[in-house]
Amino acid sequence: MRTTVTIDSKLKKALSQAQELTKLSQAHVIRMALSVGLPAVVGRFQAPRPEGYFASDYPMPKERMELEHFKPGALHQSAPTIRQRSGLLHGARISSKK
């Protein structure tokens, strides 16, 4: 398929530099640039995948699942807090007067 494309001077200079570096023809360099760059252009306009789309492909390890289902206060429910140990619970105050 033959197509004509107008390019600006900056792109023309970059194309010439790529030709010198690779020792390939202008048409070949343009085809390579399109094949490499076109997926990036298309990716910009695609909607992102929904959350959890790849979850079945990358299952979490058992340890991570246990951490995900862990309740934050579960370990500390039976341990007294600093306030409880110091007697400041429920408005009780410690007097420093003797």
C-alpha cells in the first residue's frame, strides 16, 4: 500500500539520523517506527482494564490472603492499653500529691 505523508523538519531530521545510524532505507525506518510506535498510540486511547481483571492470572499467596482478611484490632483486644495500665481509664486520675 503506497501512502504519502507530510512530515515537519524536526521529524525529517530525526528520520535522516535514524537512517544514518541503522544504514536502512527511509521506507524501512518508517515501517519499523510505525510497527513499534503504533501500539503505544493505540494504548493511549484504550480504556483501562477494570479492577480485578487479571486477578485470576495472578493469585495471591496464602500468607497475603491471611493478611488481607486480618482485622486491625484482633491482636490487641486482650492486651491492655497504656491508659488502662496507668489507671486513666474512665476518668480515673493519678494524683502526684503525697
